[in-house]
Amino acid sequence: MEREFIRNFSIIAHIDHGKSTLADQLLLQSGAITQRDFKDQMLDDLDIERDRGITVKAHAVALRYEYEGQTYELNLIDTPGHVDFHYEVSRSLAACEGALLLVDAFQGVQAQTVANAYAAIEVDLEIIPVVNKIDLPVTRVEEVLDEVETVLGLDATQALRVSAKTGVGVETVFKAIIERIPHPSGHSTSPLQALIFDSKYDSFRGVIIYIRLVEGQIAKGDKIRFMRTGGVQEVIEVGQFIPKLTSCESLGAGQVGYIITGVKKLEDVKVGDTVTHEHRKAEKALPGYREPKQMVFCGMYPIEATDFEKLRDELGKMSLNDASFSFQPETSDALGFGFRCGFLGMLHMEIIQQRLEHESNIDLIQTAPNVTYELLLRGGQVMMLDNPQDVPDAGSIEEFREPIAKVNFIVPTSNIGVLMQMCEERRGNYINTEYLGPDRAQVIYELPLAEIIYDMHDRLKSATRGYGTMDYEVTGYKTANLVKMDVLVKSVQVDALATIVHRDVAEKRGRGLVKRLKDEISKHQFEIPLQAAIGGKIIARETISALRKNVTAKCYGGDITRKRKLWAKQKEGKKRLKQFGQVEIPQKAFLSVLEAG
Ligand code: GDP
Ligand code: MG
């Protein structure tokens, strides 16, 4: 395919604004799939993505489209919409010349619309604003266009109006892609430079490497070199996704597709690396990517110690499919042998957790997630810390630093007050407010990541009756007055319940935590004192009183089915209990820390 007839583009949008629906519609109208085998959301092929209606991994599809007597190759690179996967958005954009910026005709510009549009502007893409869902009974098309102009500085007169659901206006999308997005600029005769923008593990074929050719061409049998990692491989297969894997002889400059090589493990391919020929090397590698950073960690422990090896296998499988997830063995006095797992964010954590539950049969105890801290020690060393249990003696810490994020909120103007109060309570630092129109505003705050990730999104939703949206980006680390808070159950420290808190709110958090623990841990035959402590000093306490009689005594005289139900309920509850000394601590107790604010 000659480069004049190639267009490479992405669809960017706030979550739920219709990206997947539009992608499906483009596939359908270009004939890549037929109505008959049209399956909702073709591009979201992970089960979990379909379950939750979110796109996690970037995908690429080559469409053939006939326009004014000429066949064009339109490469659609799908992007994830959630904040945890920001880095994958920029990856995908680097492989494109243009982007469709999709905005819901009623909801208008939202937090991720802004973040994604800025990411596209940063890499100089041609942006085509598209107002979607014009079929809705109530729309605000004109206001939405105003927002696109004021907030994003894009020319709204050039915006398209479509319904991805009904297909109305979708032919104007094809026309705009062909007429407005520049064709790629490389030459097939130059030395090969291909950008790896994604990779995927396939249990039959091994590692599938997604590439965008910038210069040169690549064919089956070529000997290639990964410029950054230095690995040399032979190309076993070259092809495109149309939309299924379809092999071809070669790919030329400007094209998007995949290669399969002898690489067996996902971790041996660096996304962002450049592929060149071993015998005719490119002079330099293409600009790479920022490495994705794991910002959230938690412990995962099998309830049955004998499941440890099985859990290791399952986690290994997960990381084969997802290089941004990591795990390593750790031990806890309270929980025994388990793993410390690292994630990009809370959603990423939930996804992996859900998959573990779906795909394996292991009962797990998960400890409360925490962010990564940076410590400057007295000796001048800097230490990264991802487990509250590892906090050294207060005396040896010079500075305790936590990750800080710039958070961009879009809320109805009537909610600005509540939002600001919420941010102030979370140690926020106000940056500015910008009005999108008479009723909506963008408010920017700097907040500690730890204060955002657990429940900020939920609180924002409830404070704004669902109208507020947010997006954030970690900008660096800042020193804060942080301390480790220990928890003692029946006078014994339970390491897996330790957390890191800000000194100013430690008492309040401590009181909240022991109170919640009291609710979560059921009564035993004896009294259980619960205490929160900082550096050995008790700051909060509660006591679980002793159980007087057997629970079934409650059903005295009652019928047996009722008793059976109660026993069954107790048995189910047991599945997720961990015996700690004489005390049984349920899974939910380990997450109490999150709600103790
Ligand atoms: P994504 O999160 O951006 O991928 O959004 P989806 O494509 O999953 O769409 C989110 C929801 O909006 C789904 O329920 C779609 O059926 C619906 N939707 C998408 N496009 C349209 C449209 O043009 N009109 C209407 N009425 N609903 C749409
Ligand atoms: Mg989607």
C-alpha cells in the first residue's frame, strides 16, 4: 500500500462517550465485519473489558475503505479510557497522525476528554472533534461545541455530528479521516524503523508485537534487531488485524500491523522500542516512551498455605499477559507466605483481582492497598517503599515523601464549594478554576495520591450527583509528616494491618480504624482488645466483648432449616477468615483501613 492512501488514527474520549461503539460502527461500515458476525464491541476482547465496558489494552485494526474510486487503508488504534492506563494512550497516539476526539452530545467535555485531547495536542496530531450520541432525546450540541472551543482551543466549526449507535453521520467520519488527517511521511526504501506500541501474549503463537512502521519495510524471514534491548530475532510472521490476525508478505513505511518472532516472554519485548534490520540498521532509535510506573501495592495471601505455589503460578500467568503488573514473594507474621503485588492504579488492581478469582480457585486475603513512598534516610540514601511493614525506625528517617498528583475536576458550578471542601480535607493545594460555560467549571488541585486513589472518585460522584468527573497525573514526590500506624489485636501487633498516615489525622484515622475492626471481627469466647499505635504509643482503642452463648442458641426452639441457613452462612464467612493466634480475622477487616477516614 502506498503511503498516500494510508491513514493512522485513534479515537480518544472520556469513558462511556462511545469510543467502542464508534469503532464497531467503523468496522461494520467498512465491511471489516458483517452484521451477521458483528459481536458487540469487537475491540474489547478481554472478558473483563466486556464485563465492565471499559477498554483496557490498546488494539489496532486495519480497515479498507473505498473513497472516490480509491481504496484507502485506515488503521484504527484503539486506546483505553481510564486514568490508570494513561501511558497506553500516549503509546497509541505516538503511532498515529490523527485522532477523533469523541464527545457525548449531552455530557459534554469531561475530565478525560481534556486529558486525552492534551495528550494528542502534545504529539501534534490532527484532531477531529466528533459530537456523538446526537440521537439522544436531550442533547446540548451547541454548548458542547462551545466547551470544545473554550477548554480545548479546537475549531468547533469543523466538528462532526454523529450517532455511533445508529450509524448516522458515520460516513462523514470516514471522509474527514481521509481528507483531514495527513498521510504518513516515511519511505519504504529507507532503513527500517518500526515503533513497538504494544504487545500481547497469545498462548498459541507466543508474543505478538504490534508495530507502526515509520521508515522502511519488514518481511517474513527478515533478521531484525530491537534497538534498545539489543535482541536479534527472525521474523516468523508479518500481518495485520483485519480485524483478526491476517498474515501478509510484508509491511511498508506508514503501515500498522504485527510481527511474530522467536520472542517467548512478554517481558523480553519493550513497548516503545524500535525495530530495525540487523544487516541495514537505522541510525537511531525512535523516541521511546515513559515507563509505566506502578503506583499501588497490596499483599495477596492464600488462605490455605498449601495454595502458595498455585498462587505463584496464577500470578505468573497474569504477568505474562500484562507486563505492567508485578509480584514478589513476601511473608507476614499474621498472614504467612504471600506476594507483594504492584499495579498502575486501583482499577488495574481490581481487574487483576477479579481475574484471579475468575480463573483460579484460590481463596485470597488481600491487604489494604498503599501507594509507593520515597524515604530519605539519615545516611543520605533514598529508599523506595511499597510496604508499610518496611518503614524503618522514625529516628533513621530524614524525610518521608509521598507521591503528589495534579487533579483535574470538571463539575457543575453549584458543586464547586463541596468539591473544594473535600479537597481541603484531603490536604489539597488549590491551583485554579476555569469556567467551561455558565454551568460547568474545571477545578485543578494538587493532592497526595494516597488521598485520591481509594475513594475520591466515588465521593466526587456522590457529591455531584454523578455529574462530576476527574482525571489525575502523578507529578512527583513531596515531603510530608507521615508515620506508620500499627494495629494490635489482643495486644499482639498484626503486621498486615499496618498503614502509613499523616500525623495530623493519625488519631482520627486510628479511632476510625479500630471502630471498623470491631464491626468486622466477630465475637469470640474471650474479650479482644483492639489498639492503634504510633511508635509504641497507643492512640486509639476499642474492645470486642466476649461471646456469651453459641450463636445457634438464638434459634432456640426454631426450626431446623433456619439453623441450617445460619450454619451455611457461617461456613461461607469462614472461607475468607484467617486464624491469627486465637483470633479469626476476616478478609474485610484488612480493608478497613481504607474506610477509616
Ligand atoms: P466507551 O467507554 O467510550 O468505549 O463507550 P461505549 O462505546 O462502550 O458506549 C457507552 C454507552 O453509550 C453504551 O451503552 C453505548 O451503547 C452508548 N452509546 C454509544 N454511542 C451512542 C450513540 O450514538 N447514541 C446513544 N444513544 N448511545 C450510544
Ligand atoms: Mg470502550
